[in-house]
Amino acid sequence: MCGICGYVGTPVDVPTLKMMVQSLSHRGPDDSGYWTNNIVALGHTRLAVIDLTEAASQPMSTQDGRYIVVFNGEIYNYRELRCELHKDGEIFQSASDTEVILLGYRKWGKQVLERLRGMFAFAIWDDCCRELFLARDRIGIKPLFYAPLTNGLVFASEIKAVLAHPRLSREMSPSAVDSYLEMGYVPGPDTIFCGVRVLMPGCWLEFKGETYKTGQYWTPDFSSPPFKGSEEDFVEELDEKLNDAVRSHLVADVPVGAFLSGGMDSSLVTAIAQRHKEDPIHTFTIGFSGGGDERAFARTVAKHIGSNHHESLVTPDIVRQLPRLITHLEQPLFDNSILPTFLVSQLAREKVKVVLSGDGGDEPFAGYDWTRFALALPNLPIKWCPPGWQWAYRSGLSGLLKRLVYDIANNRNARYLRRITVSKALRHWLYTPEFLEQIRDDPLKDMENILRIAPVHDERDRFLYADLCAYLPEDVLFKVDRMSMANSLEVRVPLLDHHFLEWALRLPFSMRYRRGHGKYLLRKLAVRYLPPVILKPRKQGFTVPIGRWLHGELGDVVAELFSSERFKLRSIVRPEAALELLAMHRSRRYELGHRIWSLVILEVWARVWLDGQDAEQCLSTLPFSS
């Protein structure tokens, strides 16, 4: 795991490159390196996991000096590809997976992407053709940002390194802010900063001359006819496929641990991993004061599989870490599990450099509440709902009834979109008139398009496709990458191994969702590995009880934040509207914790990234510091 950065087509300035590399030092504290010529600059920071010797240092070049690579990630089948390349006469100078990418690209060109099994973002410079090639893994586990310039291009693993280039500035996109408050994250390919873009999952970019082009080499595909077979056959195949994925993700020259939340996905991954390890694996979990504490479940699993278990407790004081966390996030994200994800990563880094995670089980197996909700009712022939249903919070029970009528009267797509978005009516009620005039786009159109173009055989899979293409990379994987790499920790996700995922996407829908519950087949397999208490359907998630905390002292400090002069002068959200939301929540008649938290995150983000405050300066201006 590493950080990569560079630029092409602009005058090469070594101090600028070093500044970009330095901003990524947390992603790779073990080593750093640079490579430049008169038109391109490449930089790298290294977290040594495979081949710990200097031979694996980057940037890495072929012996003839034509190709130079910087790479972030891990290739789990690098040994097999190495053997194949060696048989074809390639000579290796290291035992690293980096060199497999480098020599594989020289032999197969961009088709090397189809052979790589792993998580990756890399850049390769062809010094003969004067061409830069960027690529990102299929599902978007590893990040890659870029900014087109006149006659040039800047790229990096994180936005802060892109913005270190002198020709770029921190200019906020109002439409991206609106997208964030609608979706909870900033959907790609745009970012919160004007001019900075994200290379989408399963895509590549080529820069040659003074222009660039992008292409897509992979997308989740549900369009093939489902496999046929008995339930017992599917359980056996799932067991085999998941064991293969987990085993492949254990390849490393350093110890590998596991996140263990107590939920089924992480417990199943960890249990299988332990079966492939001779020594007890280190496992890590976080609990929450005030509700949502699943440490007891994690302990039960740890005892059952014989792992070496470690745990910690999250209290409301964690909000004091927000400026530091948002410095690493770079974009606002109102998923409050950023807090425990940071702490469990910090806990794990004390013991290991690499952990396995259970992320990726919900998306292909209908695990999310909003997906199951969309599926719970059939598409009905009527098309009617009462006017004004969107702004229902002030209506009490009437508002609840209006939403229920809407859900019954509209199709599954509409029900799904209502559950994953915040209505335009609510957002526009929050905004100042000045900010409202600056918004140009509605991200709902992009989500509607994703549902429309979804390659599916069963219409119900459209929602799973949308979860895989949007929420997973832009929220879940984005959060995990930032919070783990802030602690120089590599997180691997076996459930998103593309061999396993492509198999899972061809399962009959009844193997994902049955009688109102998702993950049907995963639960059938988990019986073989986990104690019965873990298998009972529940969906706590790795979520802080923000709603409960806001009823206490945290609500007081949030009220102070919304009343501050700085919040008012930001002129994005009307202070009186934010305070009204908080009052409604604290009346206990409404559950608005997530809505309020999204505004807190936005303001802290603005203080760090627009006002230019470092974490300590920002904390000193926030009521959280008292």
C-alpha cells in the first residue's frame, strides 16, 4: 500500500513534486522516491508489504529505462503472473508485485488490467512514446484523482497532493456541496473542488501530446442468466469461492490481521482467514457508548475461532478528532462510521500493517435496508401521491402517512431513490438564497441514469448495481481507505475480489434476498463457521449513535456551532434552519441525527479546506474543544 503522485505536460519543478510526495507520507512511511525528466514527474511513498527490500522501491523502471511505474495497492496473483512472464523470457530484479505490473504492461499493454487480481491504482510513463497511462481497480478500492491542465495533467492518490501543484486552487463546487447534502457523499467523477476529478472504478486514462482520453475495462454485470442448481450446490460453491478469495488476500511478507465488528460479514471473513493461518490471527473491534455496542458479539466470534482479540470503546469525545479526520477525508462525508473506522485502524496499526475487512457483503447480497425496502412492495399500477410529501418533517404523523402513500403509489426505483437521498425541498429550505442561485446540477439524475442503464437479467438487481457503482466506492471504500491510510494501515476486502464478485453476480436473486431479508446464501454458509448468535438477522453496522449523543452535551455544542458567526458568514446553510432541525431532533419527536451531522461535517470541512486551518487551529475555533 502506498501513495502515488505526479504530473505531465508542465515544466518539471522538483520542489513541487517533493511537496506532493510529502503530503502523502502517511500512506507510505517506510520509503519515498522521485523520478523526473523534462516533461514528467513521478513520486511515491511506500508502505512495505510485499518484498521488503530496496529492490522493490518506487518509482520502478524497466532495465532499458523506457517504462517507469508508481503503484498503490496489492496484486494477489502476482506470483502466477510472474511465473507466466518469466516463462516468456522476462527477467525480474525484485520479488515485488510492482514489477509484475511494470513488465506485464510492457508485454500486454492496457490488457494487463484484465489479468490483475487485486486492488490498485497506478501510473506508467512510456518514455519512448511520451505517454502516461493511469488505471484504477475494478471496484474502486484504491483512489486516484486527477486534474486536467492546459497541455498537462496532475494526478495523485489523494486530492491534497493534486492541490499541491501551483496551477491548482481550492475552489469549492456549489453543485458538489448540494450533491453531498443529497447523497451523503460527493459522487464521482466530480469532486468537491472545481477542476479536480476522480478516475472512476474499472477505468483507465491515457495522456499523450496535450490531450487525454479515458476508457472503461470493467463494470459489475448482472445481465447473464443466473446459474442453475440446488441450494446445497450454491452453498458448496460459495464456500469454495470465498475460501479462495480470502486465501489469496493473505499473501504478504508481513503479518495480516482482521477487523472484527461482530457482524456476519467480517466474522465470516475472519473465521475463514483463521483456518488458513497456523498462528492466531490478530482481530480488532470498536464499541460505542450510548448504544450500538457489538463488542460482545465480536468476543464471541474471537473465542469461537481462537483469534488474538483487541478492542476499544468510542465515546462522544471522539468528535474532537473531526478536524484531523476531515483533513484526511478531503471531501465531506456524513457517514458517521468514519469515527470508529479511524479508531479501529489506529488500534490495529499497533499490531499489524495489514488487515482484512468484511466490507462488500451488503452490495451484491441485498444487505442494505434501503435496498430491501425498495424490494418489499411490488410495483403497483397507480401513479399518485399527495403534494408536498417531500417536506414531511413538520407534518408529524401526517408526514409519515404521506411518505407511506408515496411508497405504495410509486415504483421500486422511486422508493429506492427516496431512501438514499435527502429531498430537494429539504435541501433548498436549508440553503441561503445566495447559495441556492449557484447550484447548477441535480445528482438525482445521475442515480436515475445508473438505474436505467444497469446491465441486469432480473429487474430487482438494478438496486444492487447502483449500490456497487455509487455508494460502495464513493462512501464505504472512500471512508475505509482514508481512515486506514491515515494510520498507515492497509485494508483488504476479500468479498470484493473480482473472481468472487463475478460469480456472486450470477446467483439467482432468491439466493440473495428471501422473505424480506438479504444475504440469504451468506447466512447459509456462515452456519459452518460461526456460532448461532451471530447469524440472527440484524443490521447495526459500524455506526456511531449520533442521534442519541445529540440529545446530550453534543447537542449543546452543535447548537453553539450553528450559532457561530463563522457558520453564518459561510452563507451556505441558514443558521435558523439548522437550529430548527436540531430543536426538532432534540424534541424526540423526530430522528434527524444524520441530517444534523451532515451539516456539522460540512462546516468542519469548510474550516479545514476553505479557511485553510490545520487540525489544531480548526479545533480551537470549534465548540468541541471546550
